[in-house]
Amino acid sequence: MENAPAVFDEGERVTKISFIVVAILGVIKGIIGIMSGSVSLQAQAVDSLTDLVSLVAVYAGLRLSRRPPNERFSYGYYRVETLVSLLVAVVILITGGFMLVESSRRVLDPTPLAEPLFVMGAAGLSVPVLLWLARYMRRVGEEINSKAVQSQSEDFMTDVYSSGVVLVGVLGSWIGYPVVEGLAGALISVLIIRVGLELSWSGLLVLLDAVENPDALLEVKRLAEGVHGVVEARHVRMRRSGPFCMGEVTIRVPEGLDVDKAHRLSHLVEEAVRGGVPSLESLVVHIEPMEHEEHRVALPIVDDSGLNSRVSEHFGGAPFYIFVDVDGDGIKRWYVRENAAAGLERKRGITVTNMIVEEDATVLLSDELGDGPFHVLRDNFVGTYPVKGGVNVRDALDQLIVGELVLRTDGGKKEEKKV
């Protein structure tokens, strides 16, 4: 999991900066809140203290997540980060509950503020600083896909809103309505509790392996099926583990595909999916051979007479190619293409080979086949079978369907192996 160090470095950096900023703001709000008797500002000071605890927890979680997998924790320690996110949410809920009780008391027994201008100054200073900090943490959290960092960003945004509410409450107390300051504290408390509940639910969903984004499953399926040789992708599963995702997918491949090709195909699928889903740290690819699958058969032909055409003796020099879709029940559909390589003096073989691959053919029936085209077709999961030149296309397909043809294992050669 080579992406982990860079991810956690950035997360730890933003956490350290946040700790310093929040500590300074908390001290300022705590001193002024006590001097002025402002319950809303004192509540914000307590919230700053819980933010410091949360930031320490986030930092510890990121540090623990660096540990490599071992026998006991074979998937690594990434979920420590999710656990920390839940702990942060619990701290937020406790803080919100404490603030709500204290604010309710101040509503029932309102007291004028001693230094309203200082309270407004402290709250006003918090707004731009916390807004910058929240945006900074959100950007980093999204970049490194860290739920804990994103959770802390949401907490800071709540602090921004609560600072605005403090300003309104202090202004109300200043003009002769001290009860407004208590109501402001209660409103801040409700906002904080709401954020804590949302973060708790999000963390629980991750721990329960719930799919956060169903569209990601469709994207994995699309990317896997885009790899040449994959007939179908299904049973896609994904789960979060800290800032990363782990996935599984089952791919259906043509029946009779040998072990080496299947292994190479699974690596191609893994590379394609991980390239398209950056948060995916690992992907387990299961191979499942298809039974009675549909094939697209390519044949070089002498004349354009559809299924009554005659098979050409030449691979690169045939004037036409016919492509026929067949399955266990027989022929389904067909079409003919002119051979762009027929008039070439050089590179006819590779030109025809590229055309066959582009048409998504899975089988080639041809009298002759050089080593170069054979290996290219094999690497693109196209099975090749020898047929006599001059035979009718329909008859050649019947031989393929009933299993009379033998699979080539080398260019221009035949092997007695029924498929």
C-alpha cells in the first residue's frame, strides 16, 4: 500500500496547524468569556477544548494507520482512522449536550454581559480564522480521502456558524435583551449536536461496510468490462478502510482460457480499475469461466456472398473478412468488411490482426497464420483454429460449433486438442 505515507503526511500536517490555531482561539475565548460572563463564548471555549482533544485523536489515528499489516491485522490499521472519527463525533455530542444545559439555565436566569465589545471582538476574530481552517481541512480531507479529517472540518464549520450566533446573542444582550445570549448558546448547542449525530452515522456506516457511493460499483464494473478478454464483470463489492477502499470483482472469461492468460487478465483488470478509481487501494479479481458463451468468429473470405462465401487460403491477402456471432444454439448474426491490407505489400499481417482485435473477435478460422499475428491474437485472447481454404463459411462454422476443429498452439501449426 504504497500510497499510505504521502496520504498520512498531509493529514498530520493539517492537524498540527489546526491544533495551534484552535489552542490560541480557545485561550482568547475562554479568558474573555469568563471576564464577561458570556455563556455562549464560554461554550465556544469549551468547544475549542474538545476540538483540541479531537485533533489529538485524529493525529493519533493517522499515526497508527501508518503501521504495516501483520499476522493479527492482515488488512493493516487503516480503520483506526474511522474509529477516531467516531470518537470525535462522540466528543462533539457530549460537548453539545453540556452547552445546551448551560444555555438553558441562562435562558431561565438571564444575566447582562460585563464586556460585550470584547465578546464581539473574540467572536468576530473566530469567524474568518475558523472559516479558513475549515476549508483547508476539507480540501486536505477530500484529497487524502480521510473521514476523520473531513469530520474535523465539519466541526470547524459548525464553530463558524456558532461564532455568528454569538455575535447576534451579544448584540441582543447589549441592547437590553440578555435572554437572547442564552438563546444563542442553545442554538449553537443544537447545531453541534446535529453535526455529532451526522458524523456518528457516517462512521457507523463505514464500520458496517455499507456502500457510501453505489455509483462507484457501477464504475468498477464498467472499467473491468472495458478490458479486452472480459466477457462480463459481476459480484462487485467495495468497503472503506480508513482513507482507502478495498474491492472484489468476479470476471467471466471465455471457456477454456488457460491459467497463464487468466492470471494476466486479472492483472489487467486490476490495473484498469485502480487507475479509474484512485481511492481503491486493492482489488481482488476472481476468475469465472463462461459456459455456452457467445463468440464472434472472424474468417478470411474470397467473395462477398455472406455465409455462402468461400474461406480464403490467405490470412493477409484475402479480399474480405466475415464476422459471425455464434453461440451454442448456432449462428446469430454476421457482417462483412473489406480487408484494408489486401492491397498492401508490407505489414499486411499486423493490419489484419489489428482489424480482428478492433472488431472484438474471440475466434479466428484461417488456413494459414504466421507466428507474429498468432502471438498478437493470442495475447488479445483470440483463439485461432485452422480450416481448409475453399470450404464454405457455413460449413466451417458448423465444424467449430460441434467441436471438430483443433486449437492452434503455435503460428501456422496445429495440435490435436479439441476445444
